[in-house]
Amino acid sequence: MKAARKFAFAVLLFLSACASAVGTPFPTQIPSSSVPTDNPPTLENSVTPTLAPDEPPPARAKSEFKTDFTKHSVPYSEILSGGPPKDGIPALKDPNFVSVTGADAWLKPVEPVILVQVGKEAKAYPIQILIWHEIANDTVGSEPLVVTFCPLCNTAIAFKRTVNGQLLDFGTTGRLRYSNLIMYDRQTETWWQQATGEAIAGELTGTQLEFYPATIISWEDFKISYPQGQVLSRETGYPRDYGHNPYVGYDDVNNPPFLYEGPPTPNQLPPVARVLTIDLNGEAVAYPYETLEEVGVVNDTVGGEAIVIFWQAGTVSPLDSSTTASGRDVGTAAAFSRTVNGQVLIFVAENGIIKDDETDSTWNVLGTASSGPLAGTQLSPVVSINHFWFSWAAFKPGTRVYQP
């Protein structure tokens, strides 16, 4: 506990100094459905909110926001300040992109990027950039999306940003709930929970954003699979030390979660254990990375749907070391439907090679068959999200933890 206090104090001092140096505060947030990519999950865009009892909004919120704080679905007592004010961590709007060749000069092969693909257009959002901005408002293909990353929870999540026919543009509130990023939209200034995509305060309270598949993979995997892809540029208009990690050691499994105030974490796993999570047809499952590394492939059924998870070494943690490219290898995990042409496949991993029992085709971690009778076939991605266990369990306490 003493070490954790020293860690927290040191980080806050470092970030305060950085904020003073550049004028715009740096981050102080320390350390569902199964569908094809071109047909993302369908969720109800609007539901009747269950309003929490009347209580004053979070400190300074009324002076910073035009939000209708009389509408909220969670107690304001659960919302904490992460340190910076509204937009203190600047979201990106209409960001610039560069080619794979251009980005290869500053991205390392094992460095993590967030892959988002719409139709034939694939984009990579390097975590070395989003760790400083947390939100990128963008359009991929013809789909307006918001790509988000919360360093505190290790959550990379993409959402459609058209709600009830209105195009929304998202920013950061500077607030947290259960250590998770709370976003806001600039059109109504409604507050949104990043982990769930739910509007929790303001005019749109109760509205649900539609998830879109997004996967953390290595830069090497992206550039090999998508040589014509686009990469989020470092030319953001903000002075940031891209490639530097301001959350050194935050994902140490022996550390308690920083700035976490929420339900007690179930003891099936350490609070900061990495998990890949799926919430499908009313069933929530967490797949520990430690287990995925041991087995390589998981064949499972979630919410009545046959799914498979592939794991592959070669992607580092951006939260571990002094740079986002020099952390320990935590691997990549990705989830897919294992139904192909009406047939449910069984997958196995041997010596790092993934094959299916039915056709003996070989598959890569991105769900593409590279050889065999099914060569060229693409498995349909399942919306799956990386979390730390404490974060997922806080929002989904009834989760099944996968065991082989």
C-alpha cells in the first residue's frame, strides 16, 4: 500500500508539472453483439431512463457545462474528478492520417494500435497518440465513428456517433466513474460512460451508443494485413510527447487500481488483470489474458452464439514502461463468430499456428484464413473489449469468468 501511495503521488506531481509546461493539461487519469464488420451490432438508440434521486451535480459541473443535470441515471456521488477540467484532455476532431509507409518511421513492430475497419477501409489509431487524447472523432468508410481509449481501464472502444439522426462530436468531461472515462457530446452536452456507451446525465440520458468492432493489435500485424491502410497522424495540433508513456507501471497486476471508487472487485482475478470481454444476448463473459496465453484459442458459446477467441504474442503493453513501445509482451486477443457458411467450426492452436478441425485451414489472429480450403475467408468479428478486471466487474458484476 505504501508503494502504491508513492506511485500515485509521483505520477500526480509529474503530470501537474507537464500541465504547467505546455499550457494545456496532460492526462491525470493514471495509471454487444456478434456481427460482420460491415453490419455492426444493433442496439436500441433510446430507452426510458431510470432517473437517480435529485442531488447536486458534480463540483464545478454547472460552471463548465450547459448539461441538463436534472436528468441523470446514476448517482452523482459516483462521479469523481479525474483532475483536468472539461476538454483539459483534448479530443481529436477530423484528425489527419498518414500512410503505412509514413507511420513506419515512428511506430515499432510490437507497438499497440487500435484497428477499425469499415468495408475495405482500415484505419490504425496508435495508442501512443490516443493515450494523450482519449477520443478521436472520425469517419471510417462512410461511417461516422468515435474511437476512444481510457488508460485507467485499458479500454479501447469504438461507437457509431449518429444518434437518432443527429451527428455527435465527443469531448472529455475530466470526470470519472469507477475510474472510467466520462465523455460528453458537444451538441447536447450530455455525459456518456465510455465503458458502456450509455448516456448517464443530460438531455439524452438513457440513450445507448451503438458499439462498433475495434481491436488492439500490433503495428506489425496492421501493416502486413493492411498495407494500404491509414494511420492516425502525430500532427494533431497539440504539443504532446507521443511515444512517451505518462502512466509507467500502472498495469502492474500487484498495484491497486488508481482513482477507483466503486463496488468491491470480485476475487476471481486480481483487480488489474487483463481480460477480453464479450457481452452478447444478455450474457457477459471475461477471458483472462493469462488463460488465453496458455491455450491460444478458446471455442465458446456466449448468449447462444458460437464464438472463438484467438490469442497471439507480439503486442506490448503501452502502460508498462517509459515508452508505449517498450513494455512487456501481453499479446493480442480478438473474438469472432465461428460459424462459416452455416457450419460451426472448432479451432485449435499448435505451436502458435491456428487451424480449424473441419477443413484444416490456417487462420491468423485477425480471423482471416491464409491457407487451406477456406483460404481468403474472413470470420465475422464479435464486439469484444479489453478491460482491467476491476473495471469490467464494476459495470458487469454478473460476468462469467472463462476457465478452460
